[in-house]
Amino acid sequence: MSGYGVFSVAGGTPRLGWRDGDDVVDLSALGEVYEQPSLNALLALGPEAWAESLAAARAHDGPRAPIDAVTLHIPFEVADYVDFYSSLEHATNLGRLFRPHADPLPPSWRWLPIGYHGRAGSVVVSGTAVRRPHGQVLLPGASAPVYAPSQRLDLELELGFVVGVPSASGEPVPAERFADHVFGVVLVNDWSARDIQAWEYVPLGPFLGKSFQTSISAWVTPLALLAERRVEAPQQEPPPPAYLAGGRDWALDIELEVELNGDVISRGNARGLYWTMPEQLAHATSNGAALRTGDLMATGTISGPHAGSEGSLIELTGNTSFLADGDEVVLRGTAGGLELGEVRGRVLPA
């Protein structure tokens, strides 16, 4: 496993580290940027500095500590958080469950990467427990909602990308400039309260059913380490609008799995996403919205075409079984011989 993170030892000052297998290498001796309690200063430096940093981090012979002897912190300060809906299989599966008598895909789905603007302040690092949220739910047969703990708490297996270099307001970022702005990727679990979500999501989309917590890896994998895992994305029909053109060679061949209470319940791959990360970035900025250092953009749940490759319980169980108190979820990703940082979380009672 490799990647950048933020760690501390025995209550000491958080600083940047490099994950090398089961050890954390202290990078603070490399300069002021590495003495910071977040990656943001490094993120803002841009691709040339990132390449130099990666070479230095991998070669650095600084102090080491076993991973189980350190405290891991959220690796960067999240500026904005956007979650997309980019898996054709996931969108189709959910559409069939939520709208059984209608087209499973919204009319706009094949024309643009649908997304919602999430709550940056509720993004937490892997290992943080998730508290079962309260919200309004409409029970079967009821004519009015009740305010109660969610009974349909779900996981979502996602890949997220981390923005380093900001952009100017009013200037869209085309897909071909993706690597000029994006530093690396993390795994994401966008915990979802399906009963709260189902009651609130029309017409403005997810809100309290999503905003209580989103978990990310403690380690950010630089794009440069994934260069050999780039593949062509599936064909799009109809062809996307011109402002979304490009970025089809940025599908990432990353094997994914979901573990629940020690058992692997799903295996899939990120390469099948209908909308690629560069297309997501291009769409997010197409109206002139500016990128900020530390922006997190997630793909949405990644599901595959065959049984056992679904990225959420609602799909795996047909809307019949959800997370119980005490359940532990672990998301993992592997790109050849490279492991991404896992995302782990245990469900606490409401």
C-alpha cells in the first residue's frame, strides 16, 4: 500500500506521512509543506511539484512507525464535496426499485453526469464510527411521516478524486485538463439512509439522508501511481455534448470489494463507470463554478453488470436488508500490485 496521509504519534503534532506497506514514513524533514496537519499545501503546488514530491517521498529514509502505532487523521481539509451518479448499472438498479413503473433512468442521465452538492463538514476519515441518523420517514401504509431513527441504513462503494490546483471563477475546466488540477484518488463510503432519502429526494435530491456522514480513506493515492491502470471507458450513447468531450481514456482499472462483518459481499471494478472522472470535473465547472484546493468529488456508487458486483445493500438484497447496529463495513480497492487506502466504519445505535 502506498499514498500520502496525515498521522501523529502519541498525541504529537499531526504531519504528513507516506504509507509504505505496514509502516508510515515521516516526511516532515522534507520541508515546511510536509510539517502541515493536512495535505492542502502540497495539493496546491501543482503537477510539477507533485512529481518531485512523489519521487522524494518514495525515496525518503525518514523515521518509520508501524501503522498500528500511529493515529491517522483526515488527510486533507475538504473544501467542497460533490457526489455524482455515474454508474449505469447502479442508476438502473435504483431506478427500478424507486420507480418500478417508469423508465429507471431520469431523462437527463445519459446527457450529463448527475450529482448533488454534499456536506463537506461531515466527511470523516476511515475508522470513524457512523451513528445511525434520525430523520423523517414514511412507514408502509402511513399517511404522514414520523421522525425516527433510520431503519434502512446503507453503504455506498465509491471512488473519489481530490482537487489540488484551483481554477478561476467563470472559467470551465475541460476534461483534457483533468490531470492539471487533480492530485489523486481515495475510496469513499457515502453512507445513506434510504428511508429518509426516499421521503425527501423529490424534487431537489438527497439531503439529510446523505449528509450525516461520508467516510474516506486515510491515504490519498497519487494519480501518477495509477497511470498504468488507465483504460478506455465503455461507449456512450448518445455521444455526450461537446463541452464534455474527452476523458474517455481515464477509466481506472481498480478492483473493488465490500466486506461486511468479515465476509466479502461484493466484488466489482471502477473501469465500468459510464461517466469518467474528467467528465465529472468538466460538468461540475461547466457553469463557471471554481475549483478549490481540497475539493472532493465522488463517482457515486459503483455497481457492475453481474450479480455480486453491486456497490450497495439496497441493490444486493433487493431493498430487503440493511445495516444493523454493530455492523462493520470495509471498502477496499486494488490496482494491480497497488492497494488503495481502505475505508472502514462501524454502525453505532441512534
